[in-house]
Amino acid sequence: MHNVFYQRGAWVAAGRLHSELVTAVLSAPVSWFDQNPIGRAINRFGNDIRSLDAVLVSWLRQSADNALRFFLRLASIASIMPIFALPAAIICSIGFVIGEMYTRAQVSIKRLTAVNYSPVFTHFTDTLAGMTVIRARQGMETVFQELLADKLVAHTQASEAQYNCNRWVSVRSDLCAASIAAAAGCVAYFKSGPPGLVGFSLTNAIGLSQTILVLVRTLNELEVELNSFERVREYTQIEPEESVAEQEKSRTKSVPAGWPTSGCVEFQHVTARYHDDGPDVLKDVSFTAKPGQRIAIVGRTGSGKSTLGLSLLRFTDIVSGRVVIDGIDITEIPLHRLRTSISLIPQEPVLFSGDIRSNLDPFGQLDETDLQTALSACTAIEVPKSDDSTDDSHTHSLSLNTPVASNGENFSQGQRQVLGLARAISRRTKVVLLDEATASVDHRTDEHIQQLVRSQFPDSTIIAIAHRLRTIIDYDCVIVMGNGQILEYVYLFLSVLLWN
């Protein structure tokens, strides 16, 4: 019965920790993922969670059982042969000192072993992501194999040290157990008494040696496995993107139900950075996007174009100034409400495994008619079929029930971009952010997508981070970025005159 008790408690505790871990990682700011490779997170969700689910409770139960068995055996022997308490106390103390030495070394080795798992996971992830590039260049397979071998060597060395540490404590624990059995035999030989009681005490003394050995091992393994709990607990305490204080502040601030109603976006002397101790990426940026206006942001790589767009969604740390949408500071708006009120069309659209319906409306909040209308409008675009596409008529046969593979691998890049556009159209927001949305498609598809954006968002404020001048030729104004600052703010009708 007590096994059922232990197992149920372990399931509840492991499930709660796993839920907290998932929530913490998904709520972490983007800067956290820049500092922590994905392999570390996979290691926490893999080996450490496995330890909590299957290993930790077993060692906890065995430690409790063996501790109780140890004290009962010791009490039964000492009640019959009190003189045995002295050698037993000395040898047990030596055994526990050896166990403590082992535990201190093994915890560090276990942590080193777990840390060396992460580079292996990260290397596999990076290799699979860049498999095409690796195969395209001669000799790169050997280079990546050697890199993997180096990471496996580091992990194997830590694993070997862990195994050797186990053998070290086993030999010394066996020596302590044999010493206790020998001491009990000597005491029984020189002590006169009823043969039955002497035999009983000698039997318990011999069993006590094994009990001490198992107890030391189980206590040490329990402490070692608690390292996995410590690692998971560390990740559950990641500072979330929106703190509790900010959530309470957002609740007290009343936001209109239909916000934003017009789509007026104002940057007021905004200075932003990615980390608290990092350099300023945006420096005193100020501009206003009036309702229904289309603004293009251009500049060299690293000029701050994408950072400006990310600041609109609160992905950066705004040091000074504020961003206002329809008269409300975005820091006073809950993150979920803010990001669902702004449509983002990124350069690399993200698709999840399932079907098109779940990708356009993952929360099931939109009407099927709206989803079908948005999909029909987007599928009217003729997208060239890529070489890795398996279906010749993907674009023209799309429906809400069309299956989507992981990362949208059964679609070409242009088709994934069209589906990302359909996702934004189905939401019909007043503010639309295009982060180089057509950088990965050809010029003809770019023109079709721009026409669709103009027809489907006639009253929305559009902020486009552009890479082609033809893409923004009919926009209202252009902001030229450089070194995190606005270098020029040009109304486009002047540019059209100069172009002609």
C-alpha cells in the first residue's frame, strides 16, 4: 500500500514540476533564449524530468525503508549485546563519512555529466537544421563528425568518472560491512549467553552490514538524483517576460474592449535594449504613424529596423520613452492582449503540425467563414512550386482541413509565407507589422502579396520593415534607420518625384 502512496505522490509532484517548467520556459523573455542554447532546455525536459518521474521516488522509498531497517536491527543487537554498540558506532561513523565524501564528489560529477549532455543535443539540433548546407560543401561532414566526437569525449569522460566513483564507494562500503560482521562475531564468541539470543543477534549483525551498505548507497544516490530536481527547480524560477507586478498593474488599468480602434502608433523618445546590462539598440527614436498610414522602415543590417518592430510588441527592454497605441502606453497593456491586437507577418513564417485551421486560429476563436475567406483570398496568389514540394497543386487545393507537417515542411517557402499572411488577415487587426515579410519570395509573388495587404488592410496602420524599394514605392512615408537612430523621415511622394 505504501508503494502506491509513494508513486501517487511522485506522479503529482513530478507533474506539477513539469507544468511549472513548461510555463517558465514558455514565459521566458526572448533574451533568455539568446543566452541559453536549446540543448540545455532539452536536457531539462529529457534526463532531468526522467529522473523525477522514474528514479527519484524509487531512491526515496528505498532510503526510508533501509533507514528504518537499520535502526531496528541496531536496536535489536544492542539490547542483547550492549557491548556491540561501541564497534558498531565507530564502523558506522566511518561508513557514513565515506558516504558523505562520495556524495560530494558524485553530485559534482553528476552535474558535470548533465552539463555535457547539452552540447551533444545542441550539436544534433544545429546539424539537422543545416543539413543541406553541410552536404553542399565538400568535407563538412567530416568536420561536424569531429565536432560531435569531441563533445561525446567530454561527456564520456564525465560518465567514466561517475562509474569509477561508484566503484570506489562500493569497495569501501563492503569493507565497512565486513568489519561490522567480524566485530559481531568476535563479541558473540567471547560473550556468554543463551545460544538462541546470541544466534539471533549474530544474524542481525550480519544483516546489519548489508543494511548499512544499502543505506549508504541509497542515501547517496538520493542526494545525487536530487541534483536533477535542483536543475529543474532552477529553470522553474526563470524571470517571466511579464512579472506579477506588471500583471496586477495591467489589470487595474482599464483597456477598452475594442482597443485599438484607429491604429495610431507613437514612438516617443524610445531608447531600448535587449538586456538590462546590454548596449542601447534604439536611441531616442520618435515618430508617429497616423491611423491607416503605411510606413516603411529601411536601413543597413544592424541599424535597428527589426528592434523597432520588436519594441512595438514588447520583446525588448524599453529603458526610456514610451510607445503609445491609440493613447495607451503599451507597458500598461497585458502582453497577451497587446500581441493579439497586432498582426505580425515575419520573414520566416512558423507553422505547427496539424491542419491549416489550427494554424490560422490556434485558439478556436474565429468563425469558419472568416477563416475560409482569408484562405481563399491568399490562395489566389500564384506561388511557384519549390523543388522539395511533393504536391503540384498545393496552393490551389488548400482547405482548412489540409494537413500541415512539422514546421510546414510539406509546403514551399512561398506557400508558408502565404499561410502566414492568411493568419494575419483572419485576425483583422488595426496595426500590422511586416518584418521583411517578402524577403524570401520572388518579385512577382511580392507584388501579389503587397496587393493583398493593401486590399485586406485598407484602414489598418501598416509598419513594414522592407528590403526592396519596389515593395514600399506606394507607401506614405519612409524612415531610414542607422545605428539605432532615425536618420531621415521622408514622405514618399517626394521620393516618387525623385524616382521619376
